[in-house]
Amino acid sequence: MASIAVFITDPNQSQERPNRERAALREEIGEASVRNEIVGTSTALRTVLSLVSKVAPTDTTVLVTGETGTGKELVARAIHRHSRRSSRAFVTVNCAAVPRDLIASELFGHEKGAFTGANQRRLGRFELAEGGTIFLDEVGELPAETQIALLRVLQEHEFERVGGTRSIKTNVRVIAATNCDLRAAIAAGAFRSDLFYRLSVFPIEIPSLRERREDIPVLVEYFIDRYSRKIGKNILGLGQKTLDLLQSYSWPGNIRELRNVVERSVIECETENFSVDESWLSRQPLATEPKNPLELPEKLAAQEKEMIEAALRESGGRVSGPSGAAAKLGIHRSTLQSKISSLKIDKYRFKTASTSDNS
């Protein structure tokens, strides 16, 4: 008779193990489902996929960060697709592509006559995304007044159309993305710290392609198959020399640059063997230098002035007190008074009849 080992275990542990196994299985299924849409098997990417599978079923606000071209919108779409809101709209807004004086109207809509050219009421992206998800790409480019309006949406779940007086309730999940350092923008006075903390409830950082080089072969094969079928070519071979070339390149434009190089190569390929012109990869992009050494400080000063004026406008010109501009900006009254003076801001033009003269 074969011997049977008998282990006496704590009954609580015997219940805990199946629970852990079920939780692990759910996570594995979730990651596998997301992996069908995002190409790669590297450890760095698996970490991202795990986070996506965990946060997708919730309504939590997500901040996706990473270099340009890393696939931030693809991650946002995966979160939406695996959420309870998947049957509703996924609305994208590139905050850097909309003129600063029109972004509030783009997001929240406007009433007829709100400004010159507003000939009729227009629904904003938040209303179009009702019940679904809104993806705010390049959220760091939002002007000060729009940052305040977005903060209200995240805190109170309501907004007003431009030129409107009625509060509109909203049920929209917000996923934001940026390729800039928002903490540095906060330090420079260009981004609100309270908005940052509201947006980054669940941060996900997308690794650059340099950090996941082992994914390059599968990405290259994926793009070769995609574009060869699209244009009707039959490309079968991928030489080791070409693969070594692609894996040794730094890819400053990340997956977007890789995709473009593969598409161009497929178009120009005249044989069944895929190859890449090495000269396409040898030219590193030139660093963008300011046309004027004062350009960056002047831009930061302008953004700081805009943020202070927005806070003064919201507080009716009041500087101090719990509802004053200093409290809204999270700085001391004397600091704000100094900035108002140095930036030559006329605080009195924001005063209303109900504002105390002591402010």
C-alpha cells in the first residue's frame, strides 16, 4: 500500500489558500486579456499589464505617464475596454492640440452667445462621455482656469458650460496622461498640486522601449505582419543582422518610431526578406533649444500669472482668508502679495461687491 502523507493544517489557512489561488487566477486571466491588445512579454511591460488588469474594473482616476510614443493612449483604451463602462463612450482629448482659450469649451461645452462665434449651444466632451471614460492626453498643458474647472469635476462631479450658470452633474471616469514632469510643473507654478493628487490616485508609468528591448523582436514581427498584409506583400524573413541593428538603436521616439520605421521598410522592401536602411537610424533627433534664452522663464512667469489671476477671479479678488486666492493656490498670503506685485497683477479688477476691502 502506498503511503499517504497527512498534514494537519489550520482551517483558516485551508480556506485562505483557495481564495489566494482564485485571486491569482483572476489576475492571470485579466493580464492575458489585456496582453492580447498590448504587444510584448518583458518584465517591465508585465508590470504595466498587471496594474491595468487591477485598476480596470474600478472607477478610480488613473494618471498614465511615460515618454512620447510609448503607447499611453493604448493603455488608457485597455483600461476602458476591461471596465464596467466598456459599453459606453471612450472620448479622447489632446489638451495640447486645442487652443488655450477654447479648451474649456471643448471639455465642458458652451451656451449660445458665450463668446464671439458661439451661435448655438454646444455639448462638451464630458457630456459626450457620460457614463463612459474620458482620456485627457497631455493634461499638463491645461491652462490655469481649466485646471480649476477639472478639479471641480473630480471633487464634486459637476461642471458648468462656458457662459452657463447651471451646474451639470457628470458620471465620467477620468484617465489622464502626460509625458512631462508634473511635479516640476508644480514647483514652477504651472500646475496645481491639488489637481495632481486628484489625478494620480492610481499612477501607471509606461516604460520606454529602451527599458524593454527584449520586446523589440516580437514588436517588429507584429508590425511586419500588420503592414505587409495591409499593402498586400508577402514578407517571410527577418535576418539576425537586421534584428541586431534594431535592438542596438536607442529609439528616442519609442514604439511610434519603431512602427514608422517598419512601415516604411515594408513599403520599400522588394524581396521576401525584411531589411532596414541603417541610415534611417543613425541620425539622432536634435535637442530643441529655445530661440531665446529668456523664453522658458518668460513662459513660466506667464503661466504663474495666469494661475494667480484665475485664483483671484474665483475668489472675487480676495487674497487672504479660507476662500482667498492664497488658500486656493496653497501658498502664504505674503508670498502671494509679493508675486502679485512682481508680476504687476491688478487684484482690484477682480473684486466683487461682496468682497471685503481688507483683502
